[in-house]
Amino acid sequence: MQARPPLCKSPSPFFKTPVLFLHPRFVLLEYLMCIKGLFVFVFLLCGSFGLVICPPPRRPVDVPFQKNYVPTWAPDHIKYINGGSQVQLVLDKYTGTGFQSRGSFLFGHFSMRMKMVGGDSAGVVTAFYLSSEKLEHDEIDFEFLGNRTGQPYILQTNVFSGGKGEREQRIYLWFDPAQDFHTYSVLWNMHQIVFFVDNVPIRIFKNNGDLGVRYPFNQPMKIYSSLWNADDWATRGGLEKTDWSKAPFVASYSSFHVDGCDASSPQSLQFCASRGRMWWDQIAFHDLDAQQYRRLQWVRKKFTIYNYCTDRSRYPTIPPECARDKDI
């Protein structure tokens, strides 16, 4: 197979990415579709049949912290490095700290490069998440649970919809997240929520509204991050307590790009709710491709340590979304 530039010119950024075709007639079909002014054929193949390699989400752009974020609490525990191109959150025995996005967003691709607390981090939680502000709120969570020196971090993910959560999944990472920066991101559209670590999908939550499962689709969310003490539950169910002799605990952040539809006003919310206008709405991002599913299965088989889908003590009946998401 050889990479071939597209036959039609499109404002869509994805036609800048070479596409690999497995059969010559797909070239002709793409050409015919382009003649009619439609630029969706490769996305249809990608999302529905896995016959082409899907384009990845756009690369985040490095911007300073102040462009998109503001401190939420304890601003004196946030340190700015190189004019805000990097920040450090500091936790001591008095307080932790956190920040939030300036705007609220309905759908998009949200990422952060993070380096976790090193050494003995038992009881310490570093969180990166999206959350709405209503009582029956929606939420998409990354939570990094610290551990004793020499023991691996645990990454917990969760999805809340309409105020209902309890969809925890926990994995070990295939690297030490305290040694260097890594990219953690969420792709959120009307069809799916995908959690990525360094562009590897580690979890998918599909829109299963037809099964009666509520899905976040109509509440704008802000982006949050925080560093805090949670030694009542975070490490071995609260058996391991925070060792304050190791304080201060420091988590580092960079790459504060936000690629979402700003829904901070009623007018912009209505605009964001109109599907099909943004790159993440295209058919290529309605599902994972075959390669991404293989990577997801690799994570599930090798690194999963807890999955609510398989917890029969909590859920005697398998939650309906678990079968649809191939999560059992």
C-alpha cells in the first residue's frame, strides 16, 4: 500500500493526512464523492469498516497557562515556570490546590501533559477532569492515585451522566508517570468519550442512549485539575496514609491547549449543539478504528486491575453499556 494525497481539496484538516486504501475501487468512489462536493467517504470507511487508517486527533498546541486557565483555590500553591509554559501544583499539610478553564465547553478534544508526584505519594490524588455545574452533573475523570515508594501509580477513570457515576475503571500504566511528562486526553463528541494516554486509547464510553444509558451531551463542562490529600480512600482503600514528612508534594503540568467548542453563553451553546460543524464530529471520530481497538484490548488485558463492568458484587446484572462497549 502507498500513501496517496486526496483527490479533492477540502477545508477539512483531515485531508492533509495521507490515507491508506486497500482496494483501487475505493479511489474511484472517493473521486466520485468529491465531484459531488461531499468529503465524507474516507470517514465512512474509517468509522464503519476499519478499511483505512483513521487520522488521529489534532496535536495540542503549546500555550501558556494563563491563556486558558485560572486558579480555583489556594493560588499561592501554584508555581509558574517560564512565564506559565509550565506550572507546578503544590500540596502540603495545610492545603492542596487546583485550577479550572476560563470557558465551558460542549464537545472537543481536551489534553494536558502531566508529571505526577514522585517518591512516596501514598494518599495523594492528582486529578484532571471535565465537569458541568448543575446538580445532576456530567463528569469525565482522570484520577491518579499515589502509592508507596516502589509501588505503581493507579489511574482511575470514571464517567458521570445526569449525576450518576460509579463507573470506575482502574489500570496500571506501562511507565512511571512520575519520571517524565506524558499526555492525557479526552475526545468527547455525540457518539463516544475516549480516554487516551500518549494517544493510546485506554477506555471508551459510547453513547448508548438507545439502551437507556444517559450520556453527557447537553451540559457544557469546564476543565479542572487539582492536587489534594485523599488518604481516607486513595491508597489501598485508605489503609496507607499520607506521609507528611515527604511534603511538599509537587505535580507538574504543561501544554495548556484547549480544542473544544466554547459554550459559555446560551448563544454559543446552541451553536455547539449543532453537530457536524467541528472536526471531532466527523465520521472518523464516531468510533475507534481497528488499530485503536487492538491497543485498547492490549490495555484491558495487560493493565486493568478493576472494571465495574465485571464486578458482580456491585452489579449482579451486567450494565447495558458494558456489552455494547466490548468491555466484558
